Amino acid sequence: MHFDLTDLRLYLHILDTGNITAGAARSHLSLAAASARIRAMEASLGVDFLERGRRGVTPTAAGKALAQHARILLQQAERMQQDLAEYAQGVKGQVRLLCNTTAITEYLPEVLADFLRSHPNLGIDLQELPSARITHALRQGAADIGIVSDAVDTHGLQTRAFRDDPLVLILPPAHPLAEQPSLTFAQTLAHDFVALGAHSALAIHLEEQALHIGQRMAIRIRTDGFDGIMRMVARGAGLAIVPKVAVERWASVHSLVCRPLDEIWANRALQLCARDFAQLPGYARALLDALTP
């Protein structure tokens, strides 16, 4: 068996993204190089680690076992790097932080910039995922810290409060629903929406909520970022559901009607979580302290 750390990181990136192309990109490898590495790994043991399908890849039973060992080995390698950092020039530690859409765009940029400025030997691997996938990754040891909605199951994880983060409906002033003081999600689904990109954690969450009540969102256009959404809504392109904090940040710029959503999942809070705060490496605990209100 001849696996190196690059092979193991590539394999986990493929599992995280669900396909070899995206995993290769995250590993900064060409598709051809990534495919060759995976084939060599499988050939070295004579077993398939991935089941290939039209919609991507999933791990086989052997692949799941490999993923578990790979995560442990990479964590140990990273901790060894940290222990030796003070003896080597230019060696840096890295915290893996998984967050939902709002945390990344609205709450973290300044906090993380300040942290990085005061910790020059640390880096942050910041990735956006839906809250349920974040908790799964934490339980599997695939990340240090997560920021998730309090609506998700955090059984087996430790949590701390992070921010209140209600979702609200925004409408053009002339929209037929603009006169309603509050609305349920179901009442909005007969109308066109402006939404984030299909891979955004918030977009996935909202589309799942629509499916839970047996409906689908009529998404007229997708765009990157809450600013683009609000500009389009203000010009009459459709409705949108966004974090209240984003609306407050741009309230003086865009002409919008903002209404509360009469849904439990919309009145959410964000929380920090990890498998065990006390067992985090020192550099990850430093980031946790910076994120704790």
C-alpha cells in the first residue's frame, strides 16, 4: 500500500464534494492527475473505494473505512506539524472551519481577518456547507469547528451560542404580497423567487423546506451574494428569503419591503459546535475563543 497525504486529502475532498472533478479542483490537481491517483490507490489494494455514477461518486464499504482512517491520519499529521512549528521556519497551522451561508457572508469576514492578523502562523480552511452536512463532518472528525443553525440535530457535539440569525422575506414595494404583515413560506411559493446559487447552503436549505411541504420554489434567477439578490428584488425580479442582518446592512440603499416569515425554522439562531471543545488543538481553541461572543 503506497498512499501519501496528498492521496488521502484528495480522496476526502472527493467525498466531501461528491465528484472527482470538484475534489481535484479543491486539491489543486488536474482531473487526469486526480483520477490517476485514485486508480493507483485502488490498484494497490485490489479494491474499489468509489462507486461511480451519473450524479457523482459514493464510497464503497472499503471506501468508508479508508475515509475514517484518512481523517485520523491527516489530523495526526496536522497536530505533528503544529508541535514542530516552533522549530521550523515558515511552518503554519490550519483550522478547518465549516459554516453556513450567513455566517460566511455576514458575520465572519472582519472577525476572521482580525484573527489572522493577530495569528500570523495560522491559516483557516473556510468552507460553506448546509448545517446538517457540517454536523456530520464534525462527528466524522473532518473539521475542527462548525457554525450551524440551531434547527439542526447536534447530538453528540458540544455547542456555544454564536448569533441570532432570523430569515425574512423581501419583496418589491408593488408586489401583491407586500400588504401582508407576515407570511408563511407556503403562501409565497406561488410566486417567482430570486435565489442564491444552487450549491449555496441557504439555497439548499430553502429548497428542502419547500419539498417538506410538497411544493417547489419557482426560482426565476440565481445570483451570488445577498447584495445581488436585494438589488434584483428591488427592481421587481421576484421575492427572496435572506438573513435579516443582510437586509439591515443594505436598508438605506435598496427600496424593499421586509416581512417576517411565520415559520419556526426562519426564527433561527447560529451556534458554534465541535466534537469536544476541550480536545481541540491549541490553535483551533484560539479561533473558537475569537468567535465566541
